[in-house]
Amino acid sequence: MGQLIIDFSNWIWGWPLLYLLLGGGTLLFLYSGIIPFSGFAHAMKVVSGKYDDPNAKGDITSFQALTSAIAATVGLGNISGVALAIGTGGPGAIFWMWVSAFVGMATKYFTCTLAIMYRGKDSSGHIQGGPMYVIEEGMGKKWRFLSIIFCVAGIMGLLAIFQANQLTDVIRVVLLKPFGLDYGVSTRWILGISMMLLVATVILGGIKRIASVASKLVPFMVTLYFLSVLIILFRFSDQILPSFWYILDDAFSGKAVLGGSIGAVIITGARRAAFSNEAGIGTAPMVHGASKNEEPVREGLIAMLGPFIDTIVVCTLTAMTIMVTGVWETGEKDGVLMTLSAFQSGIPVVGKYFLMAAVLVFALSTMFTYSYYGHKCFNYLFGADKADYYNYFYLLTIVAGAVVSLKVVMSFVDGMYAVMAFPTMISAIYLSPKVRAATKDYFRRMKEKGML
């Protein structure tokens, strides 16, 4: 049974999801009039809060929605996922991550515009957003089975098991083992319970507290990582241009991959990008649907900045650090260890502690936001009065993630995560004409008011 789950996860994260996310995303990219480029400047103005209406319905500001969504997507995938892409697909995989990111921006634009356009109400009458409400309100009750599939997969898939497991390992390797303070299983239990209590103080306060913490953590998280990488790039500045050209050359030659397969390079890059920025999975529309924004298109524009920050900015920083230090050629293919080697090489003695701090913030911010996603799925299926029970289940899985080995469980979680993409992308493509019409109307009105 365990091997079956692993095989299913590997299969669905292969061609099925790539066709769905890359193929469907490219369709939306073209249909939108290449909105990631044409709407980027206006999106930057919007995210500054220039157009916020404090009296609009919703729970959080658009900026808080963006930072909460980024808190969930900018995580360990940006540290270990990029290294894994280079290790398995060669440096050229990074180019295809960039291409996939722009496609993902269009996907996020459509899914998060729809999250405001088709908001629903839960059993308590509170305004809610997300793919499940988009399907029910936008496509009709006959499609509700897709909403149920999405929420069932969300409850089982949106757990912080991976983050808890990886954070525990990194703390043990970097902070405890060098000082003889690692005591095996007992240390895992202590770290697991500590993480659970820390996460509990945030998530039991609801989306407003999650958003408040995320809006403070995310800028700090990205700044810390950015400064660490800048130090490394400054020290190896003579290698920046050669590394950049190598990425471009390898993207179309595949010479760094055994057998020189360009297809393998493209698949690896696209898969890592999809896993990193989550465009098309359906998580971001749930938090953007809670935004105090009456303009669906405006929320979509804000949301599409997520993949840009996640993949074009943060993933590129990781990739260049690995490239300029040359650690990708040393034979170490493990994601976290490859990035750790780059930081140790680039900033001797303290580099590993900088990475440790980034991993800590990355993992915790993801843990905070994932709980909200699962909570919303539980709310939709079982009602608002029972939704808080999910939080206690979620917190217990953090301890489990820290303590046990989770290859089969993680494959199951990954598989459920992938299943969520199908209802999300089907609804986005089905309702895309509504988004296109709203886009034209929005930009016409903004032009008339001189607000572009």
C-alpha cells in the first residue's frame, strides 16, 4: 500500500500536473493579453495600498493577503527545491522555472480574481473565498462535487508535516549536533512540541492574527535571505555573468544532465516552479478571497505578484548562490545540504547560521498559513461551528512530523496537494471569459479616472 501511494504521488506530479498547470496556465497567459507584463506596473501601485478601502467587506487588507499567501509559498521549496532542480535537471532547469513563473502569474491572476468575484458565505453567514466557493457560486450547484474533492484533498494535504520534519532536521544538524546537544528521538519530541506551541499561539487567533504575523515575518524573511545572498554574490561577483550565461546555455542544450535531455531539464524546472509557487493549486485564492477588496481584478493583480516574488526573485537568489560558489558541481545532490554548502562556502563560519535563521522563518510562516487553508476546507464541508476542531488536528500533526519518518505520509500529502489543482484549474478555465470581461472593464474605468 505504501509503495502504491509513493507511485501515485510520483505519477501525478509528473506529466498530468505539468500538462494541467503549464498547458492550462499558458492558455490563461495568452487569453489574458499577457497580463503578467501588461499589468505589472499597475499591480505594484495597487499593492502599495494606494487604492485600499478600509470599509470594504472582508477580513484583511490586500497587502496582508499577499504576504499571507507568500508566507505559504516562500518556504523550504525555495531553499531545497531550487538546489534539487539544479542537482537533477542541471542549471538550465532554472530558466524553465522562470518561464513557468510567468505562466503561474497568469494562473494566479485568474484564480484570485475569481476568488473575489465569486465569494460565498459559510454556515455562520461569514464571507468566504476560495476555489470551492468559485465552483459553487460561479459554475453552479451541479459542479459542487469538484468543491468537495478540493476540500477533502485540502484537509488531508495541507498539513505542515514536511516543514516540521525538515526544520527539526536542520536545527539538529546546525545548532545541536555540533555542541553535543542532540539526543535523538527525545530531541525530536522536544522540538516538535515546541513548534506546536509556537504555531498554536498564532493560528488559534484566526486569519487576522495569521495575516498580522505574516505581514511582519515575510518582509523580514525575504530581507534576511536577500542580504545573505548579496554578501555571497559580492564575494563571487566575477562568477555572476558566467553563471547566468551557463543557465541560458544549458536550458537549450541540457548538457549538464546525463544524456543531454532538454526534455528532462524542462520537466524538472517546471515541476520545481509549480511546487514552489503553488500557482493553480488553489491555496492562494482562499486567503485572497478574505481580502477587503471590492475589485476582483485589483485583487488578481496583487495575487499575481506572488509567483514573481517567490520564483523570479527568491528562487533566482538561491540558484545564483549555488552557481557562483560552484557547489553544484561537487557531487552533493541533496537539496538542503547543497544550499548549506553554498552558504558555508560563501560566508565561512556564520553562513550556516544565516541559512538556519532563514529556514526557521520560512518554515514557521508556512506552518501558520497552511492551517488557515485546511481550516477553510473543513469549514466548507462540516460547517463553521466545527471548523476550529481542525486546528487541534493540525497542531498534533506538527509533533508527528517532527518525530516520525514520513516518506509514505509525505507522498500521500503531496498526492492530495496535486489533486487540488484539478478543480482549481477546471474552474479557472471554465470561468476565464468572465475574468477577461472584468479585466477590460476595470482598465477602462481606471483609464477614465486617470488612475493607471
